[in-house]
Amino acid sequence: MVRMSTLDEVAALREALAEAVRLQAEAARRNEALTGELRVVRTERDLLQEKLNKLTRRLFAPQSEAGVVPQKDLFFNEAEGLAASTEPAGEEAADDDKTTTVAGHTRKAKRGRKPLDPALPRKVVRHELPEDQRVCPHDGSVLREIGVETSEQFDIIPQQVRVLRHERVKYACPCCDGAIRLAARPAQIIPRGLFTESALAWIATSKYLDGLPLYRQAALLGRFGGTDISRNTVAASIVRVGQAVQPVINLLRDELLDSPLVFGDETELQVLKEPGRSAQTKSFMWAQMTDGSGANGTGPPIRLFAYSPSRSTKTARELYAGMRQGAVLMTDGYDVYDALAAEHKLVHLGCWTHCRRYFNDALQALPKDKRGAERLPARFMELIGKLYHIEAQARRDKVDVNELGRRRREHSVRVLADIEALVVANLHAVLPTSLLGQALHYISSQWPKLKRYVEDGRYSIDNNVQENAIRPFCVGRRAWLFADTMAGAHASANLYSLLQTCQVNGIDGYRYLRALLIALPSATHPRSSSADLNRSRATLRAGHR
């Protein structure tokens, strides 16, 4: 009996041990599962915290992308700062007064404000002594004028509103009733319209250059003119003007697409009344520009805007149709442009500013005490800053494109190799959905386009000039918020194109638009003679140039 009891105990112990091993294995599996779930939860928490930090910074933090100190020194350094670091510090260097160098010493130049534009009209206000004060107190002789002392002030005359009354004279034969004639009225951009060409040019310039919405302009016109003017009347007139200038936009687009280097971008636009779409649906304003139009790239710079309900490849094909093979296209990483470049056999460049922005977002999403220079986003930003430092130094030295290309091959290529090595080492070690992972995958996918700018000194390192060109539209959009109709969106795109092109060429947008609106009816009027039509076309082309 003792032996049987011992055997039962051994069997029971074995069963207990097996059960314990099973429970331990089950506990280990459960612990591993909980550990994995905790890791996922922590990862999701970190990703959500990154998004929250990014949105909070976008709402409340300064918009400057200056980061760690090394990057700030390399990327955002001003020429004045570099000059100050190379000059000896002292009382003379700290003085902001302009100086004039004279043999033997340095003399402070006479201080004063800048002279006013000599092209401005001037009204002379003459101040003379009263008659009883034009007598010498010593000998009683009458004082004679020997000169004048002048000073100038900037004066403003508020908008002057007037009415042009057109009187068409009637003529008749005194002997019979068969020869009654009426003097013709010159063709107008809006037949029987309320506003003159000058008024239309002023309204368009105020909205598309000064960002003044039409309802405010209607209130101003009512205050100046003493008559209530409907905002709908103003808006309808601007739409008609925007449609009328389409031939000039076509000429500009032909010149832009023929240029060797084109910049492209797009931004959102809300149009309230689009068939088949809700008012909240986002549409897009496409922007195209070049700093040297024409086949040889020596023509004037051009800025073009075009409205489209979509951001599709089809829209891009329509806007870039006719761009010559071998031309250069600079864009961000939107994949529609990749298809466009492949179809037209274009040299496609990537934008380093967009690339840098991804790393800046990843860095700024970190807590403040973890944004040191040793962090991976900061290391990328430092290397990108070195690329921009090379570009900035070349601009300060005013080198030509050949020398810029040589400097890029000598210095920038090595920095690009360091960036590429850093990408390869960390691309698969970071969570792809994190901000840093998105930055790494962006630079990896765009790398062939990003490194291509070093091949030619004529290529641009980024798309900043396009972003600067599109900024006036974005600033104006904050004032007028949306377009009411598709026709209004197209008109706005055309008028933005003309006025921004005028501005970049140093042309007074109001005067150009006024002259254009006066000339256009003669160029398109069906009863114009061939001589008048050719003369009007020449005027338009001269104005375009």
C-alpha cells in the first residue's frame, strides 16, 4: 500500500507540474500579447501626440522654421550678419549712421529721409514774407528774393468719383428727312456697362493686389459717390472683365510654356456654387510661373493662375499642354507632376524647401527638451542648411551659372552623399506613419529629383519663387474667403495673372489694366477694320512684353 501511494503521489506531482508549465506558458503568451498591445497603444499615443503638437504649433506657434542653432546659422543667416562677423567690433561698427570716407578720416554723412519719387506730380506751395516784413531793419532798403529753401511732403488726394456723361450728337439734313445720323460711341469692354475702364481697373487692382473684397469696395464707392452701388453689380462687372482678358492670358501661357524653366504649384479654393458639388467641396487654383519667358529664357517673368475643380492629372495635362520636350519643371512631390514630366520628357526637379519642412515638423513635434542637434530631424536640417549655405554664398558673390554649377559639383555633391547615407541608415528603422517616418519616405521617394539640381547652374534648388508668387493669392483669400461661382473663379485667376505679372515686371498694374481694357474692344470688335485690329493686337503684345 505504501508503494501504491507513492506512485499515485508521483503521478499527481507530474500532473501538477505539467499544469504549472501549461499555466506558465499561457501566462507568458498572455504577457507577450499584452506587451504587444501596450507597444501598439504607446505607438498610437506617440503618433497622436505628434499630430496634436503639429496642429497646436500651426495654430499658436510662430510660423518661422528656424530650428536649432547650427541650422539657423547656416540657413537663415543674413548677409548683414555675415558681414558683422568678419568686421572688428567697435563703436564705429555699431553706429547705424551712414558714413562717407574722406582722405585722412571718416565723416558721418548727413542724415535724412529718402527723397520722394521724382515721377510723382508736384504742386508748389509758395510761402512769402508779408509786404511789411520785406524791409531791411538797418537801412530801410526793400529786400530782394535771392532763392528758395525747399522741402517736400507726401500728400494724398482721396478717391475722386465722377460721372462721365456720354452725349451722342444727332445730325439731320435741313432739307429732307432721309439723312439722320448719330455719332458712334467708342466700343467698350462692357457694352452699356455702369463702370468706365478706369473704374474697372481700380476695382480689379484693389481686390487682386490690395486684397480689398468687393463688398468693401461697394461701400467705399457709395461713400465717395453718394450713391448706393450694388455689390452684385460690381462682381458681375469684374467677371465680365476677367472673361474679356482671356486672349491676353492665352498669349502669356504660350510664352510661359515655351520657356526653358517652369515652376508649378497649386492651392485650395472654395467655390460656393459649382454644379453637382457642395459648397464645402475644395477646388483648386493652379499656379505656373517662369522668371525667363520665351524659347531662350530671356523674356520677362510671367505669373499665371488657373482655376479647376479638381487636382487631377487631366487638369495638369491641359495646363501644361504644349510644354516643349527637354524643358525643366520644378514642383513639389505631388505625383501628378511625375506623370506629366514623363509624358513630355521634362527634366523634373524636386523642392528642398518642401523636404526640409517635413523634418522641421518632426523636430517641432518633439518636447522642447528633446530638440537638440543630436536628434535625427535636426541632423537632416543641418545638412540641408549646408546646401542652402552654398547657394547663399554664391548669390552674395554674384557668380554666373557656370561658376554656380562648379561650386555645386565641388561642395553640394558631398553634402548630398551624407544626406543619402543618413536616409539609407534610418529609413527602415523609423515608424513610417510618424512625422519622421513621413519625412524619410518623402526624401527617399523624391531623391532622384532632389539631387538633380546640382547638374546645372541654371536649375533651382527649390520652389520658393513659386510659393512667393502664390502668396498674394493666399493672403487675399483670407479677406474674400471664397469665390461665389465658377465664372468668378476663372475671372479671378485671369486678373490675378495679369496683375501679378505686372508687379513682377515693375509695371503699374492699374495703368496697364486700364490701357488694356481700352484697347481690347478694338482688337475684338467684329466691325473693326484690319488696320485697327492689327494696331490693337500690336498694342496688346507691346503691353504684354
